[in-house]
Amino acid sequence: MTDHHKPHGAELLKEAQEHMPLGVADSYRYWGQEDTVFVKSVKGCTLTDCDGQEFVDFRLAYGPIILGYRDRRVDEAVIKCITESGTISGFSSELDAQVISLVKSLCPHIEKMRFANSGTEAVIGAVRTARGFTGKNKVVIVEGGFHGLYDEMMWKSDVDNWNPQTQAAPEVIPFGAGIPEASREHIEIVPLNSFEAIDEVFERVGDDIAAIVIEPIMGNCGSISSTKEYMQKLRDVCDQFGALLIMDEVKTGFRVAKGGVAELYGINSDLTTYAKAIGNGYPVAAFGGRADVMNQIRFDKTGVTHGGTYTANLIGLTAAKATLTILKETDALETVNRVGGEIRELLSRVFTKFGIEHRFSGPDAMFGIHFGNEVPQNYRDWKKTDSALYVRFAHNLIKNGVMLEPDSREPWFICEAHKDIDLEWLEKVAVQSMEDAINAD
Ligand code: PMP
């Protein structure tokens, strides 16, 4: 950020710190006393901060923006809904089934669905339904993945402090304080793409595994992707043991393809979670999948409980209906992937110009950049990349008007509105930002 920028944002942060821990509403928004971003407005693929500095945004609020900020088509539908129908009634509306029909037309493996308001809630619903259906307890998750702020999903492998010479595997630790030890009891963590690790877990506790929860393309770990063979392995092992495969498509759904990862891989999950792109930035989420599994949600003693005051509220569902209709009927996602591919090529040219070994992972709509000479296959591999160089490069991009998360575990998100950006300008900015990153080493 420019020097001119800093005082105002810094002042707002100081004031906010009198009211909120860290002065931010989500701890990840805290980027330090000088660099925490306060936004005035967003439009298309741009973000304007409180000082009027404009950024081309590849962070896109961690992924929900697929068309563009303030997409007129979606916003007009929502405004009409608010003024003519309302926001919430605590009852059903015709939108419920309409939105699910749209999802089903894009994702044929979804037979029944329920709504939620955030990815976290969708994961809670999916995991509970899986446990209710299977009568089993354990849940297998993957190192480097993220599934929201739900206690059980807040355990991770401490890869950062792992010494492979002295420890067979990284220690399992909570994300922070306040996560009860009891919530770890049924969680098993495996590194992505390791057949050995998945075999080991299923041999040990396979009879009590309710589900594997996985981001097949890790939107929270540089879009490091499972191989097709690995996803097939998970499918097979779940079928063999009577466990369910839950694909967390909160970041990939309605982004990487109309039918998400399931379409790209040609492998069906039993349950899937959606959020983010389903509503182009409005708070709406969902989980669904096999009808026999979802029908476990019912009132009797063996039924799974699900619901919530804001579930299927009219604002979220109207946004979802408008967004999904556009994704279904237009070539928006092809545009997103084409533009993403062009940006990737442009960045590759810049890195090559400076002789920097680099690899991309994930699809063009949300790609990860890794400085190193191998495509990481899991979080342990990611640790071997030059993430410090990436952080310096990213901070320079931000200074020069390109917004992104200064952490290579967060992919570059592309939206339809990026089709209008000036690629020559972006290449120049990328060259300058890399030159400065190298000189600062
Ligand atoms: N699952 C995945 C894959 C996510 O990326 C996230 C959030 N980034 C979540 C779940 C949780 O979603 P939310 O922040 O909407 O609760």
C-alpha cells in the first residue's frame, strides 16, 4: 500500500481495536497495524479501499465472487425480492425447490439437498447426516484442508514443526485455544494423495469411519489437487467399508466447472457441501447428495436434526437462483477459466524472465502458484516451496494495485468480470513486483 494510504486505514484500525479483538471481524483480516485493509466499495473485479486506492482483486473475498462484485443481474433479483417478497418468513417458499432443481441440473449426483448459511454450517450438516446414516463416528480429513470453524474440523497436523527424522507423523494440534480435546476423539488426519496413509487409517479404525471429508482441490492449500487415482481410491475404500465420501466443494463448487470437482474428476461423492460461488457473494450455502442418505434428515428418534432460523432465507436463495441461472445459461465459467489461463501464462512468463522455477496447481478458475520445481502433492510438499519469495511478491503486487492474499496457500480467484482487465498492465506490475521481491531478498 502507498504511504499516502497507510494513515487512514491505520486510524480506522486503531478505532476498531477499541471495539473488536484485533480490530477486525475475522481474525484472518488482520494484516498488521499498517497493512490491514479497510474497504470502501467493490465493483466488478475491483476493490476500492478507504483512501480511494483501487485494486484489481484476485482474492475475491476468499472465493464467493464468480461473476463479479455487485453483479447487476443478481443484485436486481435480490432488490426485487426484498421490496416485493421480503427477506425471511420462517416458512417454506417456492424458491427452495427451484434452487435445488437448478443445482441438480448442474450437478447430477445431487439428488436431495438442504440449505445452510455458511460453509461451516453446511459441513456440520453433512457430517451429522453421514454419522446418522452410517451409525459410525470417525471422520477422516486431509492435511492442509479447511472445513470451517466447527470444533471437530479445527484439528490439524502440525506440519510446520514436524521433524521427519524423529517423528513418524506430525503431531495433531488444535487451530487454537478453546477447542475441547474431546472434539479430537473421532478425527483422523491424512496427507493428500497418500494411498498408504488412507490404507493405514482404514485398517486401524475402518469399521467406525462415517466419512472422509475432502477438498479434492485444496482451495485452502494452494489448490494442491488430489490425483484422479487418489479420488478413485477414496471412493473404493468408502464403498468397501460403508463410509461416505463427502466432497467439500465450498470453494470449488460452481467455479471449477458447472458440476464442480465431481464433474472434473468424474467421481461422485455421497454428500457434497456448497457455499461461496453458489450465491456470488450473498450468504447462502447447502449440502446434499444421495437421496437415501439425505432422507436420514427426519423427525423420528433415528433421524438427523437440521434447520436454522435463517436457513433458506429469501435473500440467499434469490441470489443463488439468479447466480445458478446465469452459470447454467451463459458461458460465464468458460470465460472465467479462459481468463484464468491467460493470467497464468502471463505470470509464468514473468517468473521465467527472472529464472524462477515455478509450478501451478489447480484449475484456471482458482490456481495456486508454487515457487519450486515440483507440483506439490500435499501440504508437506508445499512446505518445501519458496513461500517467502511468494509473500514478498504478493506484498509488492498489493502495493502496485493488485489485491491477493499474501500467502501462497490461498489460490488466485478469477471471476467473469476479470475479462475486462488490462493484461499488459498486469504483466508490467508483475514484473516490477517480482524485481523488487528479488532485490529485497
Ligand atoms: N469449507 C471450505 C473448503 C472452505 O474454504 C471454507 C471457508 N473458506 C469453509 C468450509 C467454511 O466456510 P464459511 O467461511 O462460509 O463458514
